Amino acid sequence: MTGFITRFAPSPTGRLHLGHAFSALTAFDAARVAGGVCLLRIEDIDQTRCTPDFEAAIFEDLTWLGLDWPQPVRRQSDHFPEYARALERLARAGLVYRCFKTRKEIAEEIGRAPHHPGEGPEGVVYPGPDRPLSEAEEADRLARGDVFAWRLSLKACREALGARYDALVFTEEGEGPEGEHGDIIARPDLLGDVILARKDVGTSYHMACVHDDALQGVTRVIRGQDLYFATHLHRLLQALLDLPVPVWRHHRLLTDETGRRFAKRDRSLTLEALREAGMTPDAIRARVGHG
Ligand code: GLU
């Protein structure tokens, strides 16, 4: 097996657009230059938004771009029990807790806290409950069938890892949004007690991504800077689950002429639309700076 394994991991929630093409070409080209491999992974744990048609379109669009990848392609929705086992491991170690609070209740609780961190780079930072739910209260809410989310307790993680908690480092070969590069101290507190699973979806992007990167032997995580802060959490999850630690290479986000990020709403910039308008794969490469 080669020493350089990266991946492109789209979610089939829409057609791929120029931003995805940039990300895919960045990962596939890096693997080629390094004499390594780029895997394709389908991140479809959100079964309400992902569709088989969009998955088929991913294969079609990437093949049209001239890319190919090892088979079989890992599809996350085929592996829910594995993610559940990883979550169970955290639960057994007392590192996650059931949170029954609604978004509104969380916002109110944060508002009441004297030194609340407020908004972090990934939105509202939930620093954890003022007071943990008692076993009786929890049993009662479960018996009522109330909806809950599994949150990672940073307080418990800190206790479990001791001095290691503040010394978790990840290597950035690319660049974070503020030009971060080199060895970086992971700061999961920037994100707070994040949701790692929901009652109905037994996992999350974070859990499934970290689990799969390790399982698939990924040595380089190449992805957009929009996921830079997720890396601070992923590094912690790797420490908690004793997983190997890859090197990260975050890349800039492609923007249009007005500096706006490409998004699903830009229908005309889907690879399908550009292909139908007569654009060639080489022209796409040139357009995103991979000519
Ligand atoms: N599935 C994620 C997305 O489409 C990418 C995850 C990753 O590269 O870590 O944004």
C-alpha cells in the first residue's frame, strides 16, 4: 500500500458544482503528484437530504472530469452499526451525554451564563449544561420518548486526557482561514460540546468522517478551509478513540468574480450545466486553476 492516501468525500445532497470540482482536483492531483491514491467516499448519513440520483451524478461528473478511484467506494449509510459502536465506546467512557434541550433552550441557557463564549467559528458554542441531568430525570425523559442528541462533553474529555488535552497537535500542510500552517494546537473548546449523534441519526459527520479516515488508512485529509475548525474537534476524537492521526491540507475556497463562495444555489455552475453548455473537462480544470 502506498504511503499517501487521501480522499474526496462529497455528500450527495445536490449536483456537484465548480467548488467541488476544485476540491476534487486538488485532492486527486495531490495524490498523483505524490504517487499515492485518492479515494472517493460518499458521505450520506443524512438520509433526508441525500439521494441515490445525486450519488449517481457524483460518479458521472467525476468520471467526466477524467478522474478515477479504487473500488469499492465506501458509502457511509451502509455502515451505521460501525459508527454506533464508536459512539458506544465514548458513552462507556462517560465522554458523551444525552442532551434533550431544544435549540431555543440552549440559546436561553447560553444567554444566562455569565461568561458564555457565544458564537464560535462554527456557530453557537454550547459549553455544556449548568448541571447534568440526573439518572432519574434522564430515565423519565427516555420513557416519554423525548428527542435527544448525544453531545461530546469537553469537561469529561479534559478529565480523561489530563495534560494531553491541551497538548493535542495537528499538522497543517495547507492553510487555515487565517493562514494557519505547520503544527497547530487543537482547540476543541472553540466548538463547545458538539452533537456527535442524534436519536434518529445515530452518528454525525464528525464521527463518521474520523472513523472512516482511520479505517481507510487516510494519511492526508485534503479539504476546504470551511472544515478547518472541524479539524480541532477531529483531532480530539482521534485521541479519544486511539485512532491514527493524519496530516491535514486545507485549501482555499473557490469564489466567483464577486468573491462569493460557490454554493448549491448556483445552478448554472453545476458540472452538469457547464457540460451541457459545451464546456470541456480541460476548460473546467483551467477555470479552477488546475489546468
Ligand atoms: N462531506 C463533507 C462535505 O461535503 C466533506 C467532508 C471532508 O472532506 O471531511 O462537505
